[in-house]
Amino acid sequence: MTINSKKSREIRKSLDLNKTYNLSDAVSLIKKSAVANFDETIEICAMLGIDGSKQNQAVRNVVTLPHGTGKTCRVAVFAKDLKADEAKKAGADIVGTNELVDMIQKGEMPFDRCVATPDMMGLVGKVGKLLGPKGLMPNPKLGTVTMDVADVVKNIKLGQIEFKSDKSGIVRSGVGKASFSEKDLIENINAFVNALNKSKPQGIKGVYLKKLVISSTMGVGLKFELN
């Protein structure tokens, strides 16, 4: 992973890190500053007016980005019989029951999201302490504990991502690649921020979205506001 240092320095000199850009300008500038020799991820960072240390103020949800993330998401599904067949046909990368548990217990987790049918949650509980810290535990509130495994797998493959706030009240997520068009990135970012707004915990007073920053993997961050 290398970047064109001279070009990068020239671009960064032209950026005002103290300015709040409109979204269109911010996306355009971030794309131009993504000069690494690989397709950099475009990331969003949202600073929220919440107390992230309080469970009732935690923000966690899913959103389907209209143009995906540019990354292939590997999906594991705990299911059996007909539901296992449906998951496979929908594109799940790994489908199983006890053999999937054995794999996870061995430290093998070659997947990015995990889905389960409700009847499998007793089995999933055996590896909850391994899945939980990695953010992979199926959760009914996020739609990953469901009988509609085919639809969930398809949505994940189409670009559904999960986001959650940390203890500092910050949410970070990839929203596309530098190779995406400005239009597609803007639509992805708008979808993400809309989902973030809809996830506002009840009882929060004052400013909820305190700051929004967009950056590329190797680039600087620019503050922006929605158009």
C-alpha cells in the first residue's frame, strides 16, 4: 500500500480541514485525494450527542446502501433442512449447524455477518462468547435472527451493513470505494445518515448529529453537512 507522496501533499495543501463543506464538494475532494495504488474505502465518521457508555443511548442498526460497499460480504447462516437450502440458494457462503459451531470453536470465522433461524439460537449460544466480541452475534433487533433467511442474505449481499456507536458516541462505517461515482457515494452517504437519524435513541436532547466527517483510507478527513 503506497501513495503518490508528492501528489498527496499537493492535494492536502488545498484542503481546509477547519471548513465544513457541503456534501457534494466534500465527496469530490475526497475522491481526488484518494491517490493510493489501491481502491481506497470511503469512510464516514459521525459524532453523536449521546452518552455511549449508557446502554439505553447506544445506537445500533442496519442500512442497505443503494450502491453497496464495493466489498464482498461473506455470510454464515445457522439453519437446517429447508431453511438451509434457502440460505444456500440466496448466496450464503457457509450454512450449517453443529459443524459451523465446531468451526467457530476452532477459531475459524471466515465470514463478515452471521444469520440464524430462531430455532438455532440455542446452538448459537454455545459460541456467543466468540461471536459477540467480533460483532457477529445474530440479533433479532437487527433482523439477523429470522425465518426469512433468504431475504436477509440477499440484502446483505446487495449492500446491507451494520453500524453501532462506540463508548465515545462515535459511529464509523465504510460507505463505498474511491472508484464509485460522486453520485453513488452521495446517495450511499444520504442513506446512511438517514438510517442514523432514524436510530436516534428516545429521550436524547440537544444536537444528535454533532459532526459528520468523510475520509478515504489513506486520506485526511473533511467535515461536511448534508446538501
